Amino acid sequence: MRVSRYFMPVLKENPAEAQIVSHRYMLRAGMIKQQAAGIYSWLPLGLRVLNRIQQIVNEEQERAGHIPLLMPTLQPADLWRESGRYDDYGQEMLRIKDRQDREMLYGPTNEEMITDIFRAHVNSYKDLPLTLYHIQWKFRDEMRPRFGVMRGREFLMKDGYNFDVDKPAALHAYNRHMVSYLRTYERMGLTAIPMRADSGPIGGEDTHEFLVLAATGESEVFFDSAVTELRLGTREVDYDNREEVAAVCKEFTTLYARTDETHDPALFDAIPEDRRKVARGIEVGQIFYFGTKYSEAMGATVVTADGSKVPVEMGSHGIGVSRLLGAIIEASHDDKGIIWPEGVTPFPVGIVNLKQGDAAADAACEGLYKALAAKGLEALYDDREERAGAKFATMDLIGLPWRITVGPRGLANGVVELTSRRTGVSEELTPEAAVTRIAEIYAGV
Ligand code: ATP
Ligand code: MG
């Protein structure tokens, strides 16, 4: 993409309404535009990151054997009357009437609808296990929408639902989700710690929230600092192997890590003092096992191997897709702007032409742009007639992890400059070597 042809309305001034750094940088980098309280348009740069995050979520869900579908945003109220949640949900639910005076709602979550799909089509244990998920817009009329996409009213969520014949199978699904989520967040460059939590209106017995540590987080969290060292890394996990998956979960949930809702001071005090941490965190996901809460209320049953009819065992599992942009920026920025991890960056690399109009510099930039494209890497090429300082400031603000700087002086020696946004370290290389280096960096992403 050439900056001269792109739509990236960068702001020079700090917007007054933004209280936290992620909101400020998303507005300044021209990623989002507020349309009403807690409701945003996703401008091209923001959409690219949102799409990258969705892609990672999809890949990791499918790797775990979970199946994508797509349910609508609008739902009939009657489904929610069956589960009893229509009245319970309160003012957070946006209620709508259509022209026939039928009661509808903009879905805040989809337990009822997925249970309705299940009961219409599945009735035998032979069709289980089954996990269906979608990535769809949700609406919750939050009392205090704030912090940009972190607490929106309309927001994008991945929500998945498992259906299993018995409790051990459902707990395996729970564990499978935990492992797939750990991998998902790591690919986004995040450390998201699973913490024992409270189930709230979804209901149920077992639940963990995934929290990214950040001073601006809305949750108070208590943990053993050793938990922040744990990494899944590139190890292969066989998602069908119950023991193996359970062992990974055990590894990640044995050290103390809880939100304030489930905090136990006695257990916390047993941690060696230098590892006892109280901090703030951003909730980027939550998994629930709730058994037969919805299947009993809505008559979703399966016939088991011995011929008996039982309500299907369920759980639900959510990732805050749009909130993740904010969380990633909170965790990865400096005073010049965003620092995108390679996994989610809107463009893998930026090209800055120091002297637009100089024949050699223009030709070298075009050459780099095409050579990167040939390797499947779409660079953002700043080809505007602008001061070098302004081009650097824009690149730093929008946070591409790598920048190639091209100018007549370097070219006279046959080199361009490759700079890491994270470390600020630059090195001079030939244009060919720079392309090879970038391709190597992204080969493993
Ligand atoms: P919170 O406690 O932050 O209000 P929640 O526990 O009500 O969230 P869940 O029902 O667990 O939310 O939804 C799954 C995920 O969706 C959350 O972990 C969070 O990342 C995201 N999410 C929830 N509410 C919002 C919101 N208003 N704006 C953006 N993302 C949200
Ligand atoms: Mg939650």
C-alpha cells in the first residue's frame, strides 16, 4: 500500500476524550472513529489489525477442532424467554421491535441461539463431541462505555459453545479451549494469564478469565509472579488427548492467579513474599463450564450409548476480539506510539523514502516494495512529498515493527537502513538482504 493512495487520517493532536494510551493512539493513528458512545467505525488501518486478530483466532480454533458458523446479531426475544434470561439480563440488553411488533434483541451473547440450533439437528451421542463458534458483533448497553474499543457497546467477540455427552467430555472441551486460548494470545505477542474467576450471569461451576497485565486494566488481580514466566511456545499439543491437554492446563493454573471476585487472602499469603503481586489486568477472554443449565431449560437432549435420553453438557468460551486491539497497545507502546507485535501488525514493514522524486531513491523503494510483495509481504510505502521527520513520526505512531529507510546517501554505498520499532536499533544492508531479513522474520509468524 502506498501512503499517498491510502486512507489513514492521522491526527497530530491528542484527542481530549481519550483517557488511556490505547484509545489515544488508535484515534491518532486513524484506526477508528467514534460514531456514538461505545460505537465505532473501523477505518482501514484498524480494520487490518482487527482482521489479523480474527485470522489468528480462527486458525487456533480450527486447530483445536472447533467449527465456525455464523449466527445473526438480531435474535427473537422468545428464545431468551425459554432460558429465563430475557427478564434477568436487564438494561444491558438492547431490545428492539420489528414492524410486526415482534420483540427482538441485539445479541449480547449466543447461548440460547446455539442451543436452539443444536436441538433442531442433533439428538445422538454419536454426533458428539461438537464445538461450534462464531466471530460476530455483540451489543451490550454498558452503563459506562469508555476507553475506546476496550469497553464498547457494540464490540466484536469470538464465542464458542461445546456440546458433550457427559461431564468428563465437557471438561475436556473446557481444557481444550484453555490451551487454544493460550496459544491464540501468545501468537498476538501477549501474556494473558488464566485466572480463576466468578461466573456471573452466564452461570456455572468452572470458569477462568484470561487477563493481560496493564496499569489501566479494570480488574484487580492477585498472582504469583512466577505465573508470568509460563509459555506454551511452539510445542505441539494433541487436542484429542485428554491427559495431555489437562496437563497443560494444570501447568498454567496451579500457581496462584485470581481476580478480586475469587481472591483468597490465606492462599495468597502462602506465596513467598517477593513473588506476591497485586496488579491490574484487562480481561481478554473467559471460558465457562456450565453443564446442563441451558440444555435442560431448552430441551436439548441426546440419546446416549445405553439408550437413555439426557440433557447435553455444555460450556461457552469468549474472546474479546475488538478489545484485544486496546489490550495489545496497552501492553506494547512507547511515548512515540504503538509497537505492534509481528503477529498482528497491519503491515509487516514500512518503507520510508527520504527523498521522494530522487530517481535512485524512488527506484530503490519501488524495487523493495515489489520484492517484498513477491514474498507475500505487503509493505506500507510512504511515498508522500513530506519531510523525513514527519514520515518517521507517522511510522512510529502507527507502530509497524520494522522500517526500511531509503535515501540517496545510503544508496550511493549500495545500502538501505533496517530499523526495529521495538529496540530502535538500525543496521545498514543491501536492499536484497533487507528483503531476505524481513521474509525470515515473518516466516515463523
Ligand atoms: P467485562 O467483565 O469486562 O464486562 P464480561 O465478563 O461481561 O466482560 P464475557 O461475557 O466474558 O464479558 O465476554 C467475553 C469477552 O468479551 C470478555 O472477556 C471481553 O474480552 C469481551 N468484552 C466483554 N464486554 C465487552 C465490551 N463492552 N467491550 C469490548 N469487549 C468486551
Ligand atoms: Mg467475562
